[in-house]
Amino acid sequence: MPNNITIRGHKELIEALKLVSTRVGSALSAAIRDGLTPVVPAMRAAVIAAVSGGKQSTKHWSTSETDYKIRTLRSGKKVRTLSSAELIKAVKDDPRKAGGAKQRRQFQADGSLAVVGKTGMLAKSIAVKAKAKRAKKEGGKRVSQNAASGWLGPSNIEMVAVNTWTGKPQLVVPTRYSHLVNNSHKIVIRGRTYGMTKGRDFMGPVYQQHSKAIEERIANRLKHEIAAAATSVRKGR
């Protein structure tokens, strides 16, 4: 899945910005954010179309997690999956863990949770993140590296839902199963294979369709940053 964007073009604009500003990285991240943010509704719509199409149940798209399962984060830190009892307690302590207002009311009324695969969390989680490359130290000063990267896609929002295969509460985190929606994969539950799902690419086509507009918005923001920085220079700020 294409999930990262860097500014590869616009070299002339970047060079012009470097002449009048020391915060090039921040300006680039703002430009990426401007470029990607208007695409959020289109990608959310693509997700909804992907998970509602076809005969294959979306409940296969979220992995079953065993109580107390240990997993390793990208940072190398090991974390333990919460048990069913701990997840229920988490929802009782913070009703927002049950999901939106409708799900919260339902949980408070009869203790029931939304069903895994029907939470709508993947579409809701689509968001933009952009950040400048960390500045480096030169001669005792922090200097911008004139680089930034951005991302449009699922984020790490969480809620608790019930897994119909195990009958247990499960933590639903869109980034853990978005690839299962986007790409074809085997349905393996408790060691048994039940077939294959059909990949439904909700990211690639959206990026391709909006790529030109994304680049135009990035260029416009860079021009704005150049003009603002040049004005500040003239005023001696």
C-alpha cells in the first residue's frame, strides 16, 4: 500500500524557500498536510466501498487475538494484549472505548459491544500525518534538514468490539488490519484455512486519482511560505 509521500519535485520552490527561511522542514510538512488533507473524504469513501462490497464477511479482516498474547512494536518494545476481562474493565472505565455515541449507549444499556468487522473504525481512522525531518546540530545550533514526509491512511485509534469467532472482546486498531482489507490473504483461524479474501485496494487508486491536485496544493503552499518568509525578512523580523 502506498502510505508515505515526500516532496520530490518543486526543487526550485524549495531552493527559493531556503534563501528566505530557516524553517524549511516545517514549511514542507505544512505543504504536505495541505496537499493530503482534502483527500481524506475520498479515501474514507473508498474504505466504505471496499468493506461493503462482495460477499466475503468483513469479520475475517480483523485478526483474532489471544488473551495475554505478547507482541513486539516497531520500537522493539514488547507489549501484552489485554485479556477479555481487562478490555471490559477498560470500556467501563472509559465508555469511549466502546466506540461512537450509539455504541456507548448500547453498552451502557445492556453491556453489548459492536461486532468486529462492523465497527466502521477503518474509515473513521483515515487521517493525515506530516512531520519535518529532525533538525541536526551544526556549530551548537539546530539546523533544518530541509526535508519532510507525510502520510495519508489508517491511524492507531482504538475501540473494543466482540469477535464472533472467539466470542471474546477484542481491541480493534485499524492499522493492524488495514492491510487485510487492502490485500488478498488467506483466512486462517485457529490453524485452519477457510479460503482467500479478495483484495480491495482503497489507497492506491485514491492516490493516483488525486496525485495532480496534491502536487498543485503542495506548490501553492510552498509559494505562500516563500512570500510570508520574504515579507518577514524585509521587515527585519
